[in-house]
Amino acid sequence: MSEFFAGAGVLAGAAAAAGAILLPAGRLRAAAMLVALALFPLLILGDQWHSHQIVDLRDHPSRLIALGLLALAASAALAAAFTRWPIAMPLAIVAALPFRVPLHAGGDTANLLVPLYLVIAGGVVALVVRDWCARPAGPVAAGDPPPPAVAKASSGVVPPTAPPAGRALEWLPRVLAAVVVLYALQALYSEDFSKGLQNVCFFFVPFSLVYGLLRDVNWDRKLLTLVLLVIGLEAVAFVVVGSVEWVTRSLFWNDQVIRSNEFHTYFRVNSVFWDPNVYGRYLALVAVVAMSALLWARERRSLALLTALVFVLWIGLFPTFSQSSFAALLAGLAVLAALKWSLRWTLAAVGAFAVIGVLVIFLAGGKASFDRINIDTSGRANLVSGGIHLFAQRPVYGYGSGSFPKAYREHVKTKKAPVSVSHTEPITVAAEQGLLGLAAYTALVLTALWTMATNLRGPLSKLSASRAGGAVGGGGSPTATGPARQQPIARAAVLATFIALLVHTMAYAGFFEDPITWVLLATGASLAAAQQRRVEPCPDTSAA
């Protein structure tokens, strides 16, 4: 593939992905999503045409054809299922998040989110069929509310019918689309264009489609309960696998971790995940979601089940020995404590905990030095200092999207780092994209937090008051039911989980590359919009 056509394809894919994020429901957005869906596998295929994996498939065309037909059949089957049962689409996306399939070819292995990509394809096809076949309700004058939804199903995808839901909700998709387009633009001059293209096609474009598919979902009680059930059952299954690894002292895969376990006094497990830190991240995030439901649960059965789930997750998290995952979990719990009880006392407790932690590290670790810190952090200190050095060399525009490993090896004069990829998201963004990318990343994080946190404490305070009133058998606020109760709790879970994920990416990166990020952004925006619609209902024009 020539560089010109590859670059044009990357920009076209990013533009289509931005359309999936920004455009209202309708034929234009359906066309943009279809273009994005078609482009990203074609670009990957062209970029990797001479790789061992693709060459092996080219030497066996029947295998390539069979894989293509299987993918088309699976996508068509999923699209039919999502059309008949709309609730299945968000559930399938959530269920597919942790699974990566190892593809072996030509002696190499690539762990790809194949199940999620198939679910995305099925969801896009179902959305295209729905939006393309829908008859418009007639012209709409500027400023008028949109026409009634052409289709509606419980817990399914519902085209928005309410007026705009606040400035935060207006800015989040704009900033997210800008991040996608900027990353694609900065891939054009990257020192590792192939890596930048892969990041655009494996992460930014398909995950933008995830955002587009989930942004209009009606997150009612039934769907929220099923989502909690799905992630809970999956997490328990992963803990069972990890526990078997712990007891038998053997891992299913990842030779690097297997060799590492042979030289340490502790034994790390990774369950079905490639990396123990990724496994720990998933368990920590599910634990935050479960704690969110537990803190505002009222029924004894729910309290018992959620308590048991949190206990199992703690058991599973321990043998990962992932400090970043424990830090992420504590950060999520701190957010929940601030929302449930007191922001002031939570901040005081977090500050005291941080001071004690720093003192323990310095007192227990003896004389502090850069080399000692670098050893204790498995080479991350070198990566941070090297990333800062790269940023200082090109502070405005960086070395280009996806360039950190290559730029680090070529421009940082050190041989001490055991790995060549960054483990700190802001450092990666600064080195690759400079101040331009850092500004876009910061804007996205702040806008997301603004969207997720706006008007949240009030409804949660009412829930706590209603529960307290019910506990004494009389006074207090009337008990909230339905969306007025479930959606604020879900918003609290999304906010706490997002902050936990942010904390984890400070030590392990993977912010944009993790589909959970995009699911949280879409869900947070959708839930905030739903709450805004309840607060500010559409004006009654029947008398006009």
C-alpha cells in the first residue's frame, strides 16, 4: 500500500468515525458508520500485506476466504439478533470487552479483540438497516424538536427525541471527535506510520463506532441489571480460572510472565488475559461497579449477592500483584465515598493516606535514588524520563501518533529500560503528539468528568435520604423508584469507574486503546442526557 493512499485512508476512516460520534441518528450517520466499518479492516490488511500473518493467509487462499465468509455470517447473524432484540446489542458489547483471540500465523501471535469487532459489525449493520429504512416524519423547522422516534424497544437503541441536554453533553462528542481526527492527522508524520495506522484502525475507529452505537441506548432498570449480571458472572469466571492458575502454579499463556514467575518469590496470575495488570484492571473496575450498586442497595438479597461478588473480586485481585490495579480500585472507592458521604472528609482521608504512603516508601526503601526507583517500578522511571526527553525535543507536535517505542529507541540514550513502550498515558501523549495532543487529551478528560459529575450529588443525596427515611418507618423523603433511582446510581458507577481507569492509565497506559474507556464515555453521556430530560422535559406544544 502506497503511503499516499494509506494516509488518505487513515484520514477518511477518522472522518467517518467522527461522523459516527457527531452526526444525529439518520441516513448520513448510518453511511458514515458503514464507511468506517469497511475501511478499518481494509487499511489493516493493506498495511500488513507483507507480514508473516497475512503472507501465511495469502499462501492459503481457501483459509482467507473461509475466514471472510465466517466473519460476514457472524456479523449478519448478530445484526439480525440485534434488530429483533435491541437489548442484546449493548449487552453483547459489554460482554465482549475483555476477550482477545490469539491469532497464530507465520510463527507470530497477535491478540485481537475479534469478538468485539464482530459485535461492532453486527451493531452497525443493524443500525444501518434501521436508519436507512426508516421513513422521515417530514421537514423539521430550525429550533423545532426532532420528529418522534421511528422505532422504540425496551432497553434498546432509541433515537433521541428530547432537546439538548446541557453544554457538557454538547462538548463531549465534539472533543472526542477532535481527538480521533487529531490522532489520525498526527499519524501522517509519525516516525512509525504503520503503528499509528494500526492504532487508528484497531482502536480509534472501531471504538468510535462503539460510542455511536451506545450513545442512544435507553439505560433502564432491566438493562442496567443485566449489565451488572453479565460483568459479574464474567468476572467470577475469570477469578475461577486465575485461582486454578494460583493453585497449580501454572499459566495458560504469556511466556514472559511464566519466565518472570520462575525468578520471583511471588506468583502472578493472568487468567484469560495476556497481562496480569490488564486482568487486575478489569477486576478492579468491576469491583468499583459492584460497590456502587452495593452502597445504594436496599434489598437484603441484593446486599448479600453484591457483598459476595466484591469478596470474590478481592480474592481474584490479590494474586495479580498489580499495584496499579489496587491504586485504581482505591481511587474508585474514594469517589464513591465522596458521593455517598462527604467530599471534604474523603479528600482529607485521601491526603492523609497519600502522605503515609510516601513516608512508608521512603522509610522502608532506604536511600532513595533514580536507579532504585527504576528497579522498583520495573523500568517505568526510565520510560517516564525518556518520554519527557522526547517531549522536550518536540514540544508542540511530538514525534507522531504511535511513535513512542521507535522514537524512544532512537532518540533516548539509555539501555536500562526493559521495555520499549510507555506505561504512563500523559507521557505517551506528550511524546507522540506534543502540546496539541496533550491539550486534546486533557480537554477530553475534563469534559468527560464534567458530563459525568454534573447534577449527580443531588439525586444521590435524595436516594440516601429516602433510604434513611424508610429505615425508620415513616419520615424522610419519598422512596425513589424506576429511572429516578437506578440511573443516578449508574451515573455514580460510571464516574467512579472512569476515574479508576484514569488512575490505572497513569501507571499502565492504555486509555484510548481500552474499549472500556469508550463504553464509559458513551454510557456517561447517555445517562446524563436521560437525567437532563427528566429535569427539563420537552415543552408541551399541543396548545399551539
